[in-house]
Amino acid sequence: MVRTCTKEGDKRETMKKTIWRLFVNFEKEEDWLNEMSAKGLAFTDYFFGRYTFADSDPGEYVYRIELLENRKGHPESRKYLSFMAESGAECISTWYRWVFFRKKAASGSFDIYSDRDSRISHYKRVSLMFLGAGIAEICIGTGQIVLVIGSFLSAEPLTWYLGNLILAGLLWGIGIIFLRTWNSLRKKNKALKQEKNVWE
């Protein structure tokens, strides 16, 4: 379920623009939102690949994305979001446990992670989410193949077999993408831990 966070009041007349796009890498997504901001398009809402933008001054906002430890309604999450609001970070939108923050660029640099430990913790949360999702997709895809094999001698039409095999292939493909993302994040996390050990 998507919930839009409270937004700053803006009395300017703005034009809305919708862009559909899917990201697996949250850092690339964050970079893209900041590139759009530099072009004068302020990100205002998200819903399953649909990004809504409004006109703004070029580079007016800096965006950051974070995966919370708990859902938005959890007491710890509410406490954390209140802390972020007090620090000047505006919660624009949420999706599952993902939170989209923005801050006025004029107020200075905006980095959610104050130290290596918090960055390592975030990478770990994100990587574990992709690991679980990747395994689930591959298991469901394998279940579809088992279903087709188990029904091989039944009177199901050819389109039924083809449909299930295509679905299994899609699920396997998504699962592999998720597992590759998990592996990439795992490697980044490992590099951060090694860097931390060097400095300690």
C-alpha cells in the first residue's frame, strides 16, 4: 500500500508530469531523481513504477531513498520519520518499507547515513530483502514448472502449458535479477566493512 507523506505547501502554479520507470538499484533510482530535480522537475509521488513530478526551480531539491527496518506505521519507523522531519528532510512518499525523502538543496548537503555503520546496516537490509524476494520468485517459478510436468498427460490445452511455462520463465528471470542485485549489494557491503576495518 502506498501512502503519500505530508508535503510542503507551495502556492506556485505547477504542471504535473508522470513518468513510468522500474528500478532494481535504489542508488540509480536516487541518482535519476536528482537528475530530474536538476532539470527543474520535483518528484512528488510514487506508485509501483509511476513517478509524479511537478515544476520547480532547477536543483531545488536533493532526494534520498531508504529502506526502513519496519513498516511505516511501526512505532520505531514513526519515531525515525519524526526525527528526519525535525532535521529538515521531507517524506515525499512511501512504498512498502521504502521511503523517499527530499531536502532543499539550499539548506546544505543531505546524507541519510552519518557513518559507515549505518550505511552497512542499510545495505544489509536491502540485500536481505532482495535475497528473500529472489529465492521466492525462483521457488514460485519452479512450482509452475512442476505443475506443468505433473499435468503433462492431462487434457489441458496447449496454451495452458505455454502460458505456465512463460510465467515460470518470467518468475525465474525476475528471481535472477533480484539475486544479482543481492550479490552486488553484498559485495558493496563487504567492501564497506573492509574499509571500516582499515580505519579502525
